Amino acid sequence: MQASLTKKIVLALSLSLATLGVAQAATLKLSHVRPQGTAIDTDATQFADEVKAATNGKIKVKLYPANALGDYTVVQERVGLGAVDMAVQPIASSVDKRFQIASLPYTVEGWSDARQTFGPGSVMRNTVADLYQKQGIRVLGAWPVYFGGIALNSQVDGAADTGVSKSAKVRVPPIKVFQLLANNLGYIGSPLPFSEAFTAVQTGVVDGVIGSGAEGYFASFREVTKYYVPINTHFEVWYLLINEERFSDLKADQQQALSQSALAFEERRWVTAKDDQAANEQRLAAAGASIVAVTPAQIASAAKKIRTNVWPEIINDMGKEWSEGVLKAAQVY
């Protein structure tokens, strides 16, 4: 009896020490969607270096670029389950339709009001964080990416004119809001998985792509992009995520180090994002794409049409009372 009790005490102590060891030292796997050497890869590498320095090497962040751990929709689920520790990537709204609120087209029309609407402490940020929390995921920070546009493989008359119906078919993410966006901009939206998009453009199944911006098109579609229309379709933000239980397992000072490094990661990006967007448009041009001139009046016209025709349907899809409450609190409705 005494021997059995002693074994139980030893086992309990061993488990406690093992748990303490996990809290004191850990390697966190971080997934992102772009290849090595891209802007997000560079920023994520700096984030990892700062976490390591701030925790005296106890916490290491190991990067897995270019969807090495799976498509972002799969990774989001895996972060929630704890199979992947961390990610910085787009939102996958398939799990919860309310996530569409973060990608409503023309929520903001320019950089001047983007940070106020999507930055730390904003209503939109808190809403996104609450939705992720329900999946067992903590939002540590964000990485504002770009304003979206349209990549085309051939010239389209009236490409930036929402009053002109085009015969051009464009790939859109399999998300309702983007199909409605394409249709209301005068294109024919064709939902396709990202993995099929390049081949679809290359083979002429579709004439272009909606759902990304210059950075994304340069990274993944530059060989098939002959025209780029910077009409500010939507404001893209990627969120820096960590599994909630994984975060809770860390010591308090390690949690603080991770959070402070995430804040610095985001702050740097708000400073560089606008110039980076312009630089990526120039990279597209250097790769052979013509940048279609888009006027502020055309952007304003597109915004008015999308808010009138698309927003009500998506708001109802997400839940009218909830959606309108968030959008009014964010002062964008």
C-alpha cells in the first residue's frame, strides 16, 4: 500500500515537472501563406527573433511558409484544435459566416481610415478576436496586407467602370461576398479554390482573378496577369493567431513577451503597408502587367454600388441585428 502511494506521488511529481518544462521552454510552429523572402516571411522572421530574444531562448517560433502545413482554411481549424500552434493568414469564414464582416468590400476606401477601423482596440478588431475565441484561438495581432484589385489576363473595356457589364469571367474565392462583389463590378464571378486558380487563368477557363491585391497577384499570378485594376475592392488584414490552450500553458512573462512582440510586428506593418502596396504594383508592372488607371470617382462609385447591392445580402446572411450592431459601432454603416 505504501509502495503504491509512493509510486503515485512520484508519477504526479514527474507529470508536474514535465508540465513545468513545457511552460519554461517551447518551440511554436507558425504557418503562413507566402514563400520565403516575401514581406510577411521577413516580418514573421523578425517576430520570431524578437520572441526568442525576449524569452532568453526559452520560446522559439519556427516558421512554415508557403502553406507548408496546409491551406489557410485547414490551418485555421488546426490552430483551433492545437495541431498547429500559430499562424498569420487570411480569415477562413467557412466555419462561421460572421467572419465575413471583416472582409466586407469597401468598408474603408483608403489608408487614411484603415487603421482606425481595423487597428488595435477597434470595434472590428475586437469582433474578429471574439469570433476566433469561440474556436479556441487567440488573436495576438494583425498584419494589414493591402487594398484589393482585379488581375486580368487580357484587356477588358471599362475594367474599372462599375456601370459597364463585361463578358469577362473572373475567379473569386468560394465565399459569397466575393462572388457578389465580382458580379456587381460588372464581371462574372466564378468560385474556385485557390489551388485551381492559376491553371484556370492560364488555360482560359477564367479571364482573371478577384480576391487578392498586387502583393498576392505578384506572388502567385504574375505570369498570367497582363492588366491590374487597383480599384480597392476590399481591405485585407491577416491575423496573427495562437491556440488558446497553447498560450495559456506559457508562463506569464512568456505570454507578455509574445504579446509585446506581436504588437511590434503589427506596428511595423502599419508603417510600411501603404508603400509596400505601391511597390508591389510596380513589381507587377515590371513583370509585364499594365496598371489600369483608376480615379477616386470610380472607387467611390464602386463603393456606393457595393454598399447598396452587396452589403444588405451579406448582413442578412451573417445575422442582421448582430451585423448592423457591429458596423454601426465601428462607424462604417
